[in-house]
Amino acid sequence: MLEVNVKDARSQLSALLNRVEKGEEIIIKRRGKKVARMVPPEPGHQLPRLKDFRASLKVRGKPMSETVINARNEGRY
């Protein structure tokens, strides 16, 4: 486990991410105190693809455009 200070983490972020990607854990310290831990994500624990996420959303009620137009016609802004 590698421990680095914030200044070094900023300047070496890309290299640190490469090490984390390979499975290493990295601790980031500020003034000698641990403030963050970089670890690789758990296998199978990934965000869904944006296209799949959008397809999973269900719209309820009237479309927002219709609601805005009705509010404008009624004189409520």
C-alpha cells in the first residue's frame, strides 16, 4: 500500500490511477493524516451504460413542454 501526500497525488494522478487499475491501494494524506483511499472498483459493480439508463426511465404525467405552455397561457410564469 502506497501513501502519498496531496501535492504529490495531484502531480502524479495519472500514474497513481494506473497503479490502482492494476489492483494497488493508495492512501492520500494531508498534513500527515489519512484523508482518502484509492482502490480499484469491485468486479461487476459498474454504472450502467447511459443508453440503457435512459431507456429504463419511465415518464409519468404530462410532458414538461406541455406543462410550461399551459402555465404561460394561464399567465403564471
